[in-house]
Amino acid sequence: MDENESSAEHHAFDITRRTVIETGTTALLLTALPRGALAAGAVDDSGPPPPSAKVELQINGRSHSLTLDPRTTLLDALREHLALTGSKKGCDHGQCGACTVLIEGRRINSCLTLAVMHDGQSVTTIEGLAEGDNLHPLQAAFVEHDGFQCGYCTSGQICSAVGMLAENRQGMPSYVTKDLTQPAAELTEMEIRERMSGNICRCAAYPNIVAAIKQAAGLPT
């Protein structure tokens, strides 16, 4: 094989290798870009928006009539439409509990439910717990026991604790409840921690939170 033939063969191999790399890169982009664009909200949705929905929410004892996109979460309705910003948007996936509110007395992650699903129902947020200048017992206990640091999770922690104590009074057991024959579980530290496990405190003020809940429940701290 002379020098010209060897050079031509090497050049052909180089082009083939480059072609393979370019083809593979193009295929990767064609499969990855639509997903990336969708995640970034860059997909052009040219279809008509869903019709607005009217909803009547009873929030903290007051009636509110709203016209919303039916996809609006309860959390966004509270924060963006009613300026009730005490309920925080943390993970927006129902994992941190910062958005916890009470629906008919039951705690719920407001980021995971739609506002239209609660038409006519009673909603209590952190803004509705105090009576004038008188703090709710759990609010007062959180202050006394320094149950917060940055405070971002605090409104969800307090609303969740209100719902949790009501659940226990109604005889609802938890995963760690030892005696299911009793009308209410003994609120040990383990019991409280288990029942409050859906609320994350990134500052790790858990001992103080438990102490505050015990005080509000009338237990020794």
C-alpha cells in the first residue's frame, strides 16, 4: 500500500468516526431537548386555556368568592389571590409541610390540592388561629420554647400540630401507637415526632417543637 492509499484510508476512517459522533450527538439532542423544554415550560401550548371556575372559600371565618383557573392550587389561591402569605411554598411537592393548612379541622398540604375542590369548605390558615391579640396556645408555646429559627416552616408546623392534637383526641392512632384500645394515644416524644414527621424543619429545631406541642397539650415538658 503506497502513501497516497494509506492517507486516503486514514481520511475515510476519520470522516466515518466524525460522522458517528455527530449522528449520536444529534440523536441525543433530539430525545433530550423536548423533555428539557417541557420541564422549563418552554413548550408552545397553543390550545385554548381551560374555562375559569368560580369557587367560594370560607377562609378564617370569612367568605371569599374567587374566579380561578381550575388548575390553581389552594396554596396559590391563598398566597397569590388573597395575599394570605403565612402559608409557605417550600418544595411544592407535598414533602416539606410548610404549606399545611386545616380543611374542616383536618390538616392538609395545600400545595397538593386544587382550590376548586374545597368549594364551600372551611379553611383555616396560620392567620386565622389567633383571636385578636391573643395567640393560639400553640403559637404562644412555640414562642416560649423557641420552636423556630428561620421561621419558614413554622406556620406549617403550627397548623399541623393543631390538626395532630385534634386527631389524637379523636382516637386516631399513629404507626408507633402502642395501645390501640385506649381512646387516645399517650403523646410521648416518639409519638409526637411520628405524627409530625410530615413537617420538615431545616434548622432542626425539633426538640423545641416537641416541647412546645407538649405544653400546648397540657403535658410536662
